[in-house]
Amino acid sequence: MIDQRIEIIEGDITKLAVDAIVNAANEMLLGGGGVDGAIHRVAGPQLLEECLKIGGCPTGEARLTQGYHLPARYVIHTVGPIWAGGVDNEDVMLASAYRSSLALAVQNDIHSIAFPSISTGSYGFPMERAAPIALRTVRDFLATNSTLQRVIFVCFGEAAHTLYLRFYNALHIT
Ligand code: ADP
């Protein structure tokens, strides 16, 4: 049975008033397009200043900043893998990005966290492969943790939402 603390919604992650939203960042933490650009636009320039002080984040790891003008208190910046056809450890690195984000949340007493679909935009990771990895990694983490109360998967657009719900429902029986 999948964990009741997991939610799948369609929407814009920058609008969520949760303890932390996760950013699909790049290794330089420089701010870019996609969800990263959207988060920086709403948070304001102080977010980039704090990111520059951190100085980067290797693929599969995560770093915490304040949320500034976002409704979320914190941003957890994680770096997913760039899709290279599936031959470069991408599945393992994607799972690591989710796990590192969750571990950082627990360390900082964060109870609610929202994830975008990491790596599935400009990094090219096929969503039908990424979604089950994301869902299983979160489910398995929650099985060992009781501080996190809500983990929200934020799907950008109806197609992504339908796809996530399909894999979410499949998790009930696997
Ligand atoms: P990456 O470089 O890790 O692929 P992107 O930002 O290009 O990151 O895309 C990651 C996912 O985030 C994509 O599935 C994209 O549709 C989605 N996305 C883009 N903007 C938003 C947003 N405002 N809220 C939630 N998800 C978003």
C-alpha cells in the first residue's frame, strides 16, 4: 500500500505554501529556465545571492536555502542527471536526488515538501521512466521516516498529472 502522506497534484510549484519546495537546479546553482527560472523569479534576487554563496551542488545531492518571496519557507535545490540514453547511471542519480532532498528536509525539521518532476524538462529524462523512480524512492524513504507529513508531487500540465497518477495507482499493487 502506498503511503497516505504522498499527494499528486497538477499545478505551479511556486504557488505552494509548504515548508519546502524542491528546485530542479543545475550544478552551478546559477538559475536557469524551467522550474528553476520560475522559482528564482518569484523568490527574488536574494535567492541567487544565497545560491552563489553555496557555490554549487554535485549531481544527486541537495542544498537548502531560504524561500524569500516564495510562499514556501525553504527551497531545496537538487541536481538531477542529464539524460544520456540510460547508460550513464541516470536512474541511480535521479533516485539519489530525491533521497538527498528528503534527507535534507528531515535534517531541517521540514514536515511538508513539494517536488517537481526532476530532470524531465531540459535535462531530457523520459517522464515515464522518471515518475516511477520518483514515486518508489519517496515511498521507500517514508517507510523509514515519521517526521515528514506531506510529500507532494507537482505535475506541470495535464499530461504529466495523468502519467504520475497512473504510476501512483500502480504502486498500490506492486
Ligand atoms: P531539468 O533541467 O531538471 O529537466 P526543468 O525545469 O527543465 O528541469 O524541468 C523539470 C520539470 O519541471 C519539467 O517536467 C517541467 O515541465 C516542470 N516545470 C516547469 N515549470 C514548473 C513549475 N512552475 N512548477 C512545477 N513544475 C514545473
